[in-house]
Amino acid sequence: MTRSFKVATVASIATAGLLWASMQQGRTLRTSQALRELPSTARAVLRIDTRALERSAAARTLIEAFVAEEQLSEIQTICGLDPLAALSEATMWVRGPADQPFQSIGLMLRGRAADASTLVECHRLLVEARGGSIVRLEGPPGPVVASRDGRSAIAVLDDRTIVTGSVRTVTELMAVRRGTVPALSERPRMATLWPRVNAGASVAAALEPPKHWKAALERVATLGDQASAMQGLRSIGLSVQSGSTQTLVVYIDVDDADLAAQGATVIRAWAMSPPKSVQVPWTDVVRSARVQVRERTIVVTLDVSSLAEAR
């Protein structure tokens, strides 16, 4: 082997290694993007690759649980936009302080067939259709266009991205971008859960429920006299992997491994004999459950194809 060939080989390997490392870094940055963009007050996050909804029953099932059909229809009627076709990605979060953790909803939209100015115009039309009017507000985070009552506001982040919600919700996100308020990455449980559910996903959701929600979920998830499947609940994640058209994965984080094993036993019992309160076609979904335990996390994989067939 000549010296020049050896040098060329080493250079090729080094270049390939750098390329691989940069690709991995890019994937990591995309996976954790919401943690850097959203405020630490977010208690629930939903991210949707809208193109996935065109081909995935699992993705549609998840979005329909969060967004009312009439809201999508209103946008299409008033703005002349198909929300799913016009967007490449939508991220929704619910924010609030510890005593009121579900105070308001924010929505970040990235355009595909529509740019940011088109989305801003759509916001104006929607506000006016409800009898309102808009004003321009100036503040330290940047300019915001809002309804006069402050309940609906919108701001442009770049030529393809807008954020909407109440004035407080929008300005808080803009302050995160300026580095003047903490980002979601500073909330430990969400910072741990989000990369897990979002990596390689077309649809991802994460919830860190407040105490009163935890108690309610524990009661609902009890089978007869057995312990609850969600005893010691910390957080819940949902994920539809890209290319997985019929499968929804649920991550349930609890306080310790013993509680995870206990919860998994309850869920397996549900799968064997779904509770009477579960109706068709959801009975088929429950029966399809495949349950694993990973330390203090219960991982439940569900086949949701029966929901698409039932439409």
C-alpha cells in the first residue's frame, strides 16, 4: 500500500466519521428542539409532523384526541387553508404556574404550503369572524399582533414559523428565544421524557400532570381491588414512530421499579379481559397491548388499526 493511498484512506475515514457525527448531532438537536424553544411552564407538549397524518391511522387517532374537528374546519372555511396540508409541523403546549398548571394553550406552526404572513392573515380573519379586532403590541420580547381582549395573539418567529395563543403565552415563548426566561429543558422530568418520545417520531406527546390529575388518573387506572396501573405516576408520553402507521407507544413513568412492575401487571390483566367500561372498537386496542418494563417506566405498545376501520 503506497503512502498516498494510506493518507487518502485515513482522510476518507475521518471525513466519514465527521459526517456521521454531524448527522447524529443534527438528529439530537431536532429531537430536543421543543425543550429549547418552549417555556419551563409547559406541562403538556404535543408535536405533529402534519405530513404523517396523511398516511398514519395512529397519528390521526392521537391528533383527534387533542384537536377538535370543528377547529380544523373553521380554519379551512374562513382562511381557505387546509391546516394539515399548509403546515409541515405543529407544536402545541399547555402552560401555567404550579397552582394553575393548565392555564392556557400555545401553538407553534411551521408552514409548508403557507408562509408566516399567510398564517398571520388567517389569524386576523379568525379573530374578526368572532366579532373581534386586532391591535399591534410592542414589548421587550418583540412585536405581537393581538385581539383587543388579549386572549388571542400571534407573532412571527421567522419567514415560515408563527406562534399563537394568549398575549402572555406568546410573549413568554418569545422571551425564551431571547434567553430572558427559563426553557423547558430546565424542567427535569420533561427534559428526560421528551427526547425519548420524540426521537424518530411523526407524532409525540408528553404530560407532567399536576397532583390532582395524578390522583384522578390513579383512580381511573385501577382494576377491581388491585393497585392502580398509574400508582406513583410522574409523567406520561405518547409516540407514533415515523413509518409505523398503526402503532401507538405509551410511556408511563412512575416513582420506582416496583411500582412499574405492579402497574404492568394491571395493564396485562386489562389486555386479557378489558374492563366493561371500554367499548368497541377500543376493546380491540386494549387487547392488543404489549407491555414491557424498563426500570421505572412501563412501555405499552398498542395496535390502533381497528380505530381506522371503525370510521
